[in-house]
Amino acid sequence: MSGRTIIITGASDGVGAAAVRRLTALGERVVLVGRDPVKTAAVATEVGRPYHVADFASLRQVRALASELNQAYSHIDVLANNAGGIMGARTVTEDGHELTFQVNHLAGFLLTYLLMDTLLTSRARVIQTSSVAAQSIARPDLDDVDAEHGYSAPIAYGNSKLFNILFTRELHRRYGKQGLSAAAFHPGVVASNFASGGPGFMRVFYNNPVSKKLMVSSEQGSDQLVWLAAGTPGTDWSSGGYYDRRRLQQRYDTPRFDAMAERLWELSEGFIAA
């Protein structure tokens, strides 16, 4: 590979940090984005790559991040929207949105939106870290994306992961003909600390030695992110698709999900314009 510019959010730990290490070893110009300045700096120092800090619970910080990235990088080959997590009790951000919805979807939507000119000029690919939870526990209600009625932490997480897939489909529909490629993937059930802020039973599950034996490592979980970043859209993978174990999953290729994807985009665009 020729040393492309690859921006990875959620890069200070877990799947993101593992992907940073692997892509750096392949000679890519990886740019780290993380919430924790100490952890992000530590991984960046380890691999000798630049980093930026932003907390996706604040859209103000996402806007500042986008400004930094636009100024620092005139060409972006890959944007990996990998930041996210399972949250606990319902929390409303300073922007007025439910925390899971904002961190897992809206902040990545805003970052992509603000980088769009550079992404289009670069004929970039945008990669979303989704989850099988989009299928197993999502109960989407686009009239209540901020979960004001009947909040459940697992369902909010599942919904946000479905939104990652819908965002991917709509990115392809709107910008595919202009050279932008997009894909979403399920990394597997990863033995990481991304559920550390989640409800009690999730923290127990992810820290249980027996459960951990059934999970994949962060290195294994990063496989598809690295594959999508390194591969060629149209040859190795199809733009607009959702992947599990490097296999295209077509359950979301329906008019119903396409209509949801378009409406989600319009809602998200309205939120970031407010």
C-alpha cells in the first residue's frame, strides 16, 4: 500500500487501537482520534502517528475536530467512524440528545458531513463500526430517536448500531456516483472495555472470565476494519453494504430500510443544523 491518510475515531483502545497498530505496520498514515487525551496520546506515541482529541458527547468538540482535520489534511483516503459504546442510565448531552444516539451515530454523522468536501475530492471510503445488535435488539422509532419514552440501554445501543448501517446505505445512495464509498461491519463480540459505562449486567458479562472465552480479541475484531480500509471498493467489497466476517449481509437491502435511511439522514441533518 502507498501510505494513505486514514482517520480512525475511537482509536485509543479496543478495536480502534488494534486497527491503528495493524494499519501503521502496513505503512499507512494513520491519524488517531480519541476521547481520553492520555490514552490517545499513549497509542499515538507508540505508533508514531498524529492524534486529535474530541469527546463525541459534545457536538461543539466534534465541530472543532472537523475544523482541525480539514486544516491538517487536504486529502483523506479513509474515515473510520469507530467511536461508540453501550451507555447506562439515560443521559442527555449538552446538545439535548440521548447520549447513545449522539455518540454512536449523530457525532459521526456530523464529522462526516463537515469533512464531506475533502472526502469527495479524495474519493474516500467511510467505514462504520456497527454490530449484530442492529438485528438482535434494535427497536427503532424514528419519531423518538432520543429515547424520551421507554428508554432501555441495550435497545438504545441496538438502535444506534442500526443507524450506522442506515447511514452507510444513505451515504452510498447520495454520494456513490461522486466517488465516495461506504461500508459498515460487525466486529464480533469483542473482549474490550467498551461496555464499561453500560448497565450492570453488561459490565458483568464483559468482565466475566467465562464470557471472555466466547469473545474475540480486539485484534480479531479489527480484522474487517483493516480489510475494508485496505481493500478496493467494487472489487473486494460493495459500497453501501454491511459486512459480518467479511461476508455481505443483505437483510437491510429492502425498500423499508432504504426509506428509514433517507428519513434518518434528514432528521440528523436537521439536528446538526439546529
